[in-house]
Amino acid sequence: MDLTIALAGNGVHTNPHIQFMVSVMISDLLISEFGEFKSVISELFDQCKNNFSGNPADYIPELASKPRENWGLSVCTVQG
């Protein structure tokens, strides 16, 4: 599959957004079993959601003023 775009006078450019979307459509991602991955992450979240040890980052005013019960989880792969 050709993922290149010809640019006038500038040669050829491979668009990373197109590459990523094609990978999504053909299930060629680093996390190929995303449903299972999501289940594991959800289970980890449930296991940790009632852990209130430690202190909020008081050097960040936006965080210091929020209840300890408010927290989230973020996951990023090398694909973004």
C-alpha cells in the first residue's frame, strides 16, 4: 500500500497521520488485542481507585485545590 503524497516541487512526503489511520483500519497496532488490553487497564484502575496514600502535588495549585478522590489514568504507547 502506497502511503506517500507527492508535494509540488518538494519531492515525496509520507504522512504519519495517514500511516496511523491505515494501521488502525487494518488492526496493525502495537496493542493488537485492544479489548483485552482495555479490560486489564480497567481492572488495574479498579484495584487502585481507593488508594489515597501520598499527597496531592501541592506545588501545582490546580491539583492542590482538588479532592484526593479525583484522579485518573493515562496510557500512551510509542504509537501515540
